[in-house]
Amino acid sequence: MKYILVNWVLLAAFPGAIFMSIVKCLVKKIISNYILPINFLINLLIYIILCTVISVLFGLRKWNKCNKLFETEE
């Protein structure tokens, strides 16, 4: 659980969510010429949830793959 939390959620999901929110915010600002902080926070929350779910799934997949390799070597 610590592996998934540190390596996948904290190091991958949160930075990815922040980056995607900023990019979306910049694109919307260019298109509509205004930015609302509440929209940014809502998008950030959505991206954090989405990226966390995806990173947990990929982390579990990677963990199971490495666990199978470790078991076959013994």
C-alpha cells in the first residue's frame, strides 16, 4: 500500500492532475479571456480523483506483475 501511495499517487497522480488543470485553465483563458477560480478548483478536484483512480490501478498492475516475477524466481 505504501508503494502505491508514494510512487503512484503522490509522485504521479497529484502532479499530473495539477498539470492538466493548469493546461486546461490556460487553454480556456485563451479561448474565453477570463478565468474563474471556482472552475479551476472544480477541474483540479475532478483531475485529482481521476488521476488517483488511474494511478492506483496501474500501481496495482505493476505490483502484481513484479510480485509474479519475484515468485517465479524463488
